[in-house]
Amino acid sequence: MLAYLVRRLLYVVPILFGVMVLTFALFFVMQSPESMARNVLGKRANPQNVQQWLEKRGYDKPLFFNTQPEGQLFDSIFWNQMRRFATLDLGKSDTTEREISQVFREGAGPSLLITLPAFLIGLGLAVMLSLYLVFLRDSPIDTAGVVFCVALMSIPAMVYIIFGQGVVALSLNWFPAFGFHAEGLATLRFILLPVLLMVIIHLGRDVRLYRAVFLEEIAQDYVRTARAKGVSNSRLLRTHVLKNGLISLITLTVSQLPQLILGSLLLENFFGIPGLGNALFHAIQTNDFATVGAFVFLGALLIQAGYIATDLCYGLVDPRIRLGSSAETTAGPAHGTAWGKWAALLAGGALLVWALGSGFQSAWWKGTWTALSTKGGQLLAGVWVQNALVVGGFALVAGLILAGARNERWQRAFSRLRRDRIGVTAGIVIALYLLIGALDMLRLPIGPGTSGTTVLDWLARGIPAEKSYSAPLATHTLSVVNPEPLRGRHLLGTTALGKDTLLEVLKACRTALLIGGLTSAIYLPIGALLGIMAGYFRRWTDDLIQYVYSLVSSIPDILLLVSVLLVLGKSLTNMSITLALTSWVGLCRLLRGETLRQSERPYVAAARALGQSHWKIITRHLLPNVMHLVLINFVLGFSSLVLAEAILSYLGVGAPVGTASWGAMIDSARNELSREPQIWWNIAAATGALFFLVLSLNLFGDALRRAFDPKRG
Amino acid sequence: MPTAPLLDIRNLAIDFATETGTVEAVKGISFTVAEGETLAIVGESGSGKSVTGLALTRLLPEPPAIYRTGEILLSGRDVLKMNPRELRNIRGNKIAYIFQEPSTSLNPVFTIRNQIAEAIQLHRPEVRDLDAEVVKYLDLVGIVDPTKRLHDYPHQLSGGMQQRVMIAMALSCQPELLVADEPTTALDVTIQAQIIDQLRELKTRVRMAIILITHNFGIISGLADHVAVMFRGKIVEYGPTREVLANPQHPYTRALIQCIPQLGAKRERLATIDHAALEAAG
């Protein structure tokens, strides 16, 4: 047991080191210390201030090795940074100059006051509800319950919060809408609504997940034995299935536990709770790189703590597992056995960062990059080039699906899908969104400039622009003092800039689809290829790939997304690259597991015996057999990408200003709802449009999964 | 007729609704089991024998299973007309089961004591000392030093031991009928023999009827009083074991018997079953 713990802790070292190198590469290599200084100082940035700022933090030193005559070799930004993190010294905030560890100490309490009760209540509620659904499995209530869960999942978190704050707190006056005072029982008044909201935000996802876990248990042989004994259905669930299911749930829940300290970004910001989520929100808003970096490091530490806690819980609860002997733990590939391999890996990684670092900072690279991107931009700006890209993209997806459909398994799945009423409906809705998005991507050579006008804009050319807000179907603008007559009626009203809300919502389809499509185009091939390679080649290829994805998944997603976007800057392409960075891990892990199983099958051995090359085996034999998983992952992943786009835009690191985006529309509702009279139509329209797309994608993805794997609906 | 049989199955037909249409798994079968009698149901996989076994207490998941016609009379009462409470009352209590794969049929996270005690609690609430009762049955099925084994988890036992625990669990409520569904298939050969011996011994010690479901003609002689041979959802041959073995009437039965390897026989390829020929013969 002790030996196990020591080994497990040792495994944390390479991961944390990797995280540290990654953060360093992000903040100091992808952007130079100078640009960081200019970002932080903002308007006050002049050469003198910048130099002062750099010197104060030791960022004027060389990046990796100090080769100046009187300097010590390791007196560089990299080594100093590593030394600080290794001693758990988190440094000072770039903007407020406060000790970051102080910020953490003060923020952890209020954060936990919200997240811990919400976690416990949510867990209990989700387990009960999911067991109830399993009790009624295959009944209409079960189906309705699942659809309801998916619907709950398809509303972005901030909409719940805005609604909770706006309606329950402000209009009904049931709870204080803002503020936090830790003063005994009275604290309850302040935390009740946030806790409630957090429970609701996660409820749909959790119930759906736990239901799947319990359904898997109910298919086990021991359930039949228990029923043969005369055990009643409800007792069966309460004892046999619950205990086995809870053990499976440990992986899903215990590992999240330490992360609760980090609090909830959106909730704390909305309710003014002085927790870590709020601190992070402000750090993002003020370009406080040091704080964001420290959050990344701390997040990684907490995730590792969660993994270890998960293993320990398994050891305590599951009689089959005795720690130290079993491989069924979250510890990574090598289990600390091959230290030489680790050392080589880390050295290689550090070298790569160094090489990239020197490269990125060189004038040659910068010049080339700027030249390439402007040239590329010009090249892609043409009307017909863009149209060709759009048509090509759609054709590629259609082609891949048609190619897959030659497979007998796919044909069977498609014939099942056709009889799935929910799936077909969802598919039609998705097709409608695709159509609208495509209309806004295809361009006509009309109007000023070379980029032309999109078909959607051309179709909507009759809709007049107004000067300001107006209510749906109103005749005058919304102004108490000076209402002006409108030039036309607007079905869903107009936005702050007088744009037609309906048109704006439709145009945001393009943004969502573009982000989803572009991200998928990046992450699907990478995730699929790496996953199959890890499962097929095993050994060091597997170790390496596992290490990389453990590294990525050991940083909380939102932190990674935010910090990368903070450095890269706002643009749709950057957002896609960033989202791809976190999205490939799930697919890779899934395909690795499946390929491990497939490789055991005789057909792989037969192919090898025939002298097929590895590449041919991967593309001709393994890929077709796991391609359906890629398809399901694509559809379900698309829905989370659409949601992520909205949330990132809302956090201010998403779509650039001027791009129509549901997240941005929801963001502006913060002010719009507090006006008198309230402007509700923008958030309602944006949420509605987002909701139906995400809901349909989720339901369609579920239907696909059912079609391919009817046993495990 | 002197007494009503313990189990009387009349014209039982069971369908499965699948997405490609209805599959008739059992097509109108009839047989009886008297008190203390052992009936072997023999057939290859897919012949409907396991479905028949599970149907006796309606353990088949419905849907997809549909009981199309027939009656399952247990001491004169039709199981197919019972409500859920009555069904639970006969499961384990009147009819108990042993399944093929003991390693997955036992709940991995409960001790064997708790799993056996659960059955006793359900059907014999008058039993005070559950531990002693569990030990009694573990002892009965030949588990050495049962008191020490009480708090073991299934994974700590060997396959043979696990199957003995399953048998103990089945016996613990003193059922009138034991359905053993391929009880030895998942075990290795020496353990198979032990389990069969165990069943044979129990048959004499505990007066209880047994339905032994198997694909292996080899293990039934000396154990079964009657044999029902199932083929494609129908009983194609039904009679006293000795007669069926000595003088099989149906070509399928003859084919099955030819599949048994004989000690001292000439070394040659074992017979396989020619389905096309059987199909032609009807």
C-alpha cells in the first residue's frame, strides 16, 4: 500500500514537470516577455515602463540558458520559473502585485462553500433520479427523462445563471442577487441560489451519465442470479446494482473532488462571490498572466490529487482491487517502472520546447509567419475560393459517410437509424442549421470589395437597419424619452446596433458551424490517428501518446482554453486550434482502447501474416472498424464545441468583436436584462437557436450510438 | 393418474421480438417433472433449452420475450398468470437456479455469506442464525472449512468453489425444483466431474426435482431419469434416459449421441451434426 502510494506520487513528477514546461512555452515562447509586458501595461506601455516591468520580474533575463559573461548558466527565466513552481512558490500577480498564494488561500473558502454543497446535493439527486430512470427502463417515462436530461445539458450555464439571477433573485426577490458575507447561518442566504443553480447546471449531464452506468450493471449476470433468488426489482436496484454502480461512479466523481476548490468561474462572477473562480475571471479580463499560469499549475496539481484519491477509494471500496498489485488504476503507462524512458521523454520534451522557443522568437520566423498569413489571407479572400472551400468541406464529410456506408455494419446502423423517430427529427433539424450556415458561407460576387456578399445577406437585403433596440414587431425604437419610428417591422426585434435579431441569430449559425467544423477537421484526424497508433504499436509509442494526453488532460479544460486564447488572441481560427487542443484527448483514449481490443482479433494477425505494411493495416483494417466511433464522437463533440464557442465568446476570449455569435448575444443580455423595460428578445432568440442545435446534435449522436450498438442504448 | 406432477408444461411457445421480426425460440413444447425426478433437457446452443429453463419463473426479460401460448403449471398453478409478487415468491423458494458462468453470476462486491443469506432472508424469515444456516449449506455442497469462507468475496474462490456457492445458494431455500442451466460448461473437466457428482449426491440426500439443461449427452446418464431432446425450439424426443440412450428414435438424437467420445473406441474424427440432412428429414 505504502509502496503503491510512493510509486503513484512519483508518477506525478513527470506530469507536473510537463505541465510546467507547457505553461512556460505558452506564456514565454508563444508570446515574448515584451509583448506580455505591453499587454499587461496596456496604455501605460512605453519602452521605459516595459523595461522596468521586465526587470522587476526577472523577465529581462535570457529564456533558457544564461551565457552572458558574468551570469550563471541557469539564471534564466525558464530555470527560475521551474525552481519557483517546484517549491510551490506561485509568485505575484502581474496586475495587483499581490502574492498569488494569498489569493488562493482567501478564495478557496468561499469557492468551496458553493461547490462542495452543490457537488454533494447534485450527486445524491443524480444517483436517485438515474436509478429511478433505470427502474423504469424502456418505458416512455425513461425516454422522456433522457430527452429532458439532454435538454438540460443543451442550455449554456450562463443562461441558467442569468435567468436565476434575473428572475428568482431580482424579480421575485426570493434571494439576494449579489454579494457574499460569511457570517454563520446568514451565509446560507447568499449561497443558496448559487448552489441551486450549480446543481441544475450539472444535473442533466450527470443523470444521463449515471443512468448509462447503472444500465450497464443491470445487464450483468449477477442481476439474473439475484432475480432468480426472488429479489424484487427495487431491492435489486437499491442493493446489488447501486453498490456495483457506485464503484464505477468513483472514477467519475472522486477525481473531480479536489477541483471543487477552484470554484465556478461564471457563478462566482455573477453573484460577486470572492472565490477563486472570480479571481480567475478578473485575471482573464486584465491579462494577468502570472495568475492564470499559477491557476494552471494548481489545477494540474489538484487533478493529480483527484486521480490518487480515486485510486485510494477504489482500494477501500472495491474488494477486487488491492492497491499495489492491480493495473486497474489511473496511474499511467509506465507505472514508474521505466525511469530511463521517462528521463529520455522529458529531456526530449524540454529540447523541443527550447528549439521551438528559439525558433518562435527569431525574427526570421516572425517575418515568415506574418508574410504567410497575409498571403494566405489574401489568397483565401476571393469569393470563389471561399465557395470552393465550403463546398469541399461539405463534400468531404458526405464522402466519408458514403464511404463508410459501404460497410455492412454501417448499413445495418443506418437502417436502424431510419426507424429511430427521435434521431430522424434531430437529423432534420441539424440539416436545417447546416443549410442556414451554408447560405451564410457561400458568397456571391456582388457589392463592394473582393469578398462579395453571402447568399444569406443577399436574401435579407430587404430588411432595414434601425438605430437602436426595438421590441418584437414594435413600430418605434425602444426609448422612453425619444421613440423613433422604425423603417420596418422586426419579428424578433432589433439589437443594440439596430440589427434585426432574427437575422443576427441566423448569422451566428455560421460562427458556430465554422468553429465546430474547423475544430473537428483539426482534432478528428489527429485524435483518430494517435489513438489507433497507440493501440496498435503499443510499447513506447503507446507510452508517449498516453503521456501527451495525460499531460493535456491534467490541466482543467477551461483553464487551458482560456490561457491559450489569451496568448494567441481572438480569432475564429485561433479558437478552433485551441478547442482542438483539448478535444482530441477523448477520441484518442476511446480509439486506443478499441484498437487494443481489435488488434487481438485474428484479422489483424492475418493481415500481418500476409505481409501488409503497418500503415495499410491501420488505414485499411483498423480504421474502418473504429470509424463509427469517430462518427459518433464527431456528432457529440460538435455539440460541446458549439456550447464551448458560446461560453468562450461570453468570457471575452471567443469570437472577435463584430462576428455574430450566440455567446456574445447572451453576454450582452447582462446589461439588457437590467434595463427598464427589459430587453429579453436577444437572449431568448440566441438561447433558443443555440439550444435547438445542441439538443439536436446530442439526440442525433445518441441515436447514432444506439444504431451502431443496439445492446447498450 | 396418482398425483399431479410438480411441474406440468403444456404447449409452451415463446417468441422474441427483434428488429428484423419475430423469432420463435420455443415452438409449443410439453413435458412434466414429478417430485424428486430429474429431467435432462439436451440440445445444442440456440435450440431453446435455456429459454425454457428461464421461462419457468418468467426470468426472461419482457420485452423482447413474449409468451405466446401454453401453460406452466407449478403444483397446479399457472406461472404465466401470476403477479410479480407471486412470481418473486416462487423464485428461489420453489424453483431455484444454477447458471453456467459462476464467476459472473455471483455479485462481485458482496461476500458469499451475504449473497446466500439474502435468499434465506427473503424466503425463510423465521431463520434466526443466518451465519449458521449459511455454513450448513456451504458444508452440504462440500466446501471445506465453511466458517472461514463466509466473508470471502467471489473473486477469492476458484471456479469450482464459486459454482458450489451457487448450488448452496440455490439449495438454501429448500426448493422443490432446481434448474441447473449448463452448470459445468464454464468449468474445466475435473471440476465438471466433481460438480456432477455433487449434484448426484444431493439428489439422494435432498429430495428435490432437477432440470438439468445441457448440450452434453455424456453427463446425463446416471443422473437423469428422463431426457427431452430439443432441436430448433421443439422437443424431438422425450422418454426415460435409458431408453433414449439405448434406442434413439430421432436422427438428431442419434447424431448428438454420436458426438460423445467413447473410451476405447477406434481413433477417428468425432461425428458432427449435418444440419442440412436433418432439415431435409424434417
